[in-house]
Amino acid sequence: MNKSIFLLSILMLAGSLTYAQEQNNNQKYLRAEELRRAYNFREATDIYRELISEARDTAFIKTLTIQIARSENGSGMLEYASRPIPQGRANAPRADFFHYVPGLEDGSWTPVPESFGKSRSGFIPNNALFYREGADTLYFSAYRKAGNYDIFRIIKGEDNTWLSPEPLSSFINSPGDEILPILSRDGKELYFASNGQYGAGGFDLYVSRFDQKKGEWGIPQNLGFPYSSPADDFLFINSLDKEFSILVSNRDNATADSVRIYRLEFELTPVKSAIGSAAEAARIARLIPESEERAQMAANAATSGNAGVKTVPEAGDYSSLVKEVRKIQRQIDSTLKATGIARNKFLSMSNSADRSSLEREITNAEISITEMQEKLRMAGKAVQEREMEFLSKGVIIPREEEKQEVQIIVEEPVKLTAFDIEKRSAGKLPFTEVKIPEKPFDYSFRIDKATEVIPDEPAAAGLVYRIQLAVSSSKSQNAAFKGINPVYEQKTRTGKWLYTAGNFNTYDEVSKTLSEVKKLGFRGAHALAYMDGKSIGVKEARLLEEKISENVTFQVKITGHPEGLPQKLLDAAREATNKDIARRIASGKALFYIGPFSTKAEAEKVFTALTEAGALGATLEEIKRDQE
């Protein structure tokens, strides 16, 4: 055989084998997804592991790893599962289903104001917060620059304003999305949905409980099966009178743009136990009231008893695959439409920050479209392969219009066990103005590119050292001080201009800084000393310093975060000092203390860092030894 023909034959054979393997893997993956969604987590995990052992594509391996984790989480949930008693269910639009949720007569849902935080364009359900009249603390989700929703807290301030929003800790906020937080009536539990925490896939439901002793929200707990499922579960809350509980999910919804609101019997302490099979789990997860379940069983029995009806066992997979293809295509179409709107909006924007944020949204959407298109390709191949299989067996491919000839046994739709729901009007916050804390002026000594000269202020109480830079008969230009900041300008009694810099608490500090200043060319610079704003000699100041250091320490106190310090303040404190953060409870609210510091300068450094990070109620305290 000609060598070139032989090589070509080998390449063609290798290509056909690769294509066949890819088709086989596509079928396996889709089969594993069906098993996972049907609560057969163990079999799904086995297939994922088999695929990951053969996979070479990095993105596919990452997807398989995630699905394995979700399946293992699902298996764990079935080991410790609840069996709530369903009372009824009703359908509602996915975009604003929260307006239909009963049992929350003490408040209402309202769109998250732009002054509170941004919402993601095209994200369904819509972003909303639950407001109870008179509430002084609200919880809501806002879209962050990182490209995800996090939960924020906002506290009512004075003069009909809200203080600047702050994100909850990283215990609650994950790299994924946290949405629709709602506080229990007693304020002790925070319920929310997340797709970034430990879960079985999609959005799962979680609760975090407030720790009164620590003054902070605890680590969130997954509500477990059947409240969380492989589908998207958006909301859980107990009714105001605790007569029933509400769960909202798309696990069994009729259309992609709707969800189902389930009413469950309220259980104070639900009994939990293991579930023996995937079939039992799937039955429980549907949350069908007993009367409705009996009606469905009777309808199925009557259908299966019909003689002369040709059944096609192989058609079950095919029907679900076709539905999956259509579902993915609808998702792609919807995302493409939203992305087109976002692109048009982007072109009309002038603010660079808004353009940057929207650009990230568009990029994320394009990535999502690419992933969905790949998923559609895999599902489409599986449909084609199933059709070829039908043709090879001489079986007519089942179509929707051919149900009279080839009937597939399915559960007949039975009328929902209804309970009353009606759309309530959106609420309105009494005021939406947010008070952003002013960034304090930085009085610490530093050398920057440019100098800022400010009017002289009396030296702070206590012992303070400064550096005299110059005395001149006329005002000096800012550039003359070579980036020293800030420079204090004072007109003396003789009409001359005095320029000083720094506020130092020890002679060692001022001496070290004085050496830096002289290197910049200020040869005549020297130290000045003040006690309670009055000028004193440097020698006298050094003697006072020794006495003060023996009798005084300093600490930073924070009072404006009664429910716990947010993560950004903890990070700022840890970056500024290694001193302990002490928590004390007073009148049910948490107070925080950082220190002690031997010098005021150390305490001021931490105080400045915390204030710049948005700390509320931060103060610097002097502690005398006889007060300890």
C-alpha cells in the first residue's frame, strides 16, 4: 500500500474514533445531568468521575469537578432530610414572584434604590428588598464590581437618611450570587438564596442566625432537602403568624419564565432522617399535597391500563432531550436579547465607571452564551444520535403531533391544590437618601508628589512635636516644600509667615522624620514642642514625655456597628496593627476596642485606617493607668 494513503487512512480512523468518543461522552454527560436532577446523585457522580478520568479539556474538567461536588452535597442532604407537609402550590411570574408571596402582611417588597447599590441588567428575578415599616436596618443584594451579587446592610441615620451600605462578612457573601435576603420577624434569622455556597446546584436556600454574644451573623446553614434542590430555589420564609411556611422554586415549573410558590405546614422542630432512594427523594421534592398525589396516581394507573396503546420505552430519554434543547435555546435567545439591550445602553453612556461596570456585565453574558451554545451543541448531538437509533430499529420518532399513535406514559397534569395568592403593590421606602461618610483629612506626615498647604490649626491636646520648615517675610509657593504633607501656614505677630509640618507624639518620631526633611534640602529645619496647644521647649517636652509614657495608653473604640464589624473593617484593622480586637456587649449592642497602644501615634494610625474604611462611631481614647 502507498505510504501516504496508509497514513491518511490512519488519520481518518483516528478522527472517526475521536468523534465517536466525543459523542459517547456527550451522551454520558447528559445522562449524568438527568440523574443528578432526578436526585440519583450516586450514579451521577460515578459517570462524572468516569468522564473526568478520560477528559483532556480544562474547561470540561472544571465543569465535571463542580458537578461532582454538587452531587456529593446532594447525597449528604438526603442523609439528613426533612419531610414537610405540603398544603398547596401556585404559579407566579419569575421576574417579580415576591409580590405574590402570602403571609408577609407586616411589610412589602420594593425595588432596591440606585442610591443603595446597583442591580444587574437582565438578571431574573428582579432585585428587591423587603421593608417593614419603622425598620432601622435593611438587608438587600447589590451588584459588585467583581461581577456578582452580595448582601449588604444599611442602617438608618439621622435627618431621614441611611448611612453608607456595608457588605456582610465573607461567611455569608461568597464568590457567587447571594440574592433576596429576608429577615425573620424577630430579627434573629436571615434567609437568602445563593449559588456560591455549599449546595446541590443552582440557587440553594440558607439561613444565618444572629449571635447575640458575639454581636454578628453566624455561618449560614443550607436549609437542606427538600427546601434546597438541584434546581433554583429562591425564597423561604415563615408566615407572620407562623401558621405556614413559604418556599419558592423553579424545580417543577411549567415555563421558563415562571416559578412555583409552595405553601407548607409550619414545623417548629422538623424531624429529619435519611431518604432511601432517588425515587422517594424525587417524590418528596415535588411537594405535592396528599390529595393531589392520590389523584395523579389514579390518572397514571388509568393511562397505563389502556389496551391497544403502543408504548415506546426508548422515547422517554428522547422527549426529555428535546425539551432540554428547547430550554437551552430559549435561554440563549433571552440572554442575546438582554445583551443587545446592554450594548445599546453602553454606547449611550458617558460615565467611565458605569461603562466599565456594564462592560463587565456584557463580557459575563457573552461567556455565558458561549457556555450555553456548547451545552446546546452537546444536547443537539445527543438528540441526533437518539433519532438515528430510532431509525435503525425501525421505530417512528415520537413527535408532539403524533401522541395518538405513539403515546408515552407521562403524569397527566392535575389541577394544583390551590391556595389564595394575589399580587400586592410594591412598597416604598420613606426615604432613600444615603449619607456617605466624609473621608477625613489625612493629617499624618508624608512626602507625596505635591504639597498641600493648609491654615495652621492649634496643636492637639496633650504633648505634640512639629517640624519648623521655614520662616519668610512673604507667602511661599506650595512647590517650595517638595511634596511634604500637610504643611501648616501661620502668620506670626511680627507679620512673618511660619511653615511647620507633622504632629508627632514622641521625640524619637520627630527626630527620624527631621533627618528625612533635611535630606530634602531644609537644612535649618528643627523640632518644636507643644503641650495642650501651647509652645514649650523641646527639653521640657522630653521630660514630660517620660512621665506620660508611664501613666497613659491609648485605644480605638468603635460604636456604630452593633451587629458586628464588617469584613472590610476587620481587614483594615489587621493591616494597620497586630493588636487584639475586643468585643463587649452593652445594652444588647456590640462595642469594639482595639489596643492598647503605648503611643498616640500608633492609635491614630489605626483610627485613620478604620475611618477611611467607613467605620461608624470610631473614637480615639486616652486611658490613664489609674483608670484601668
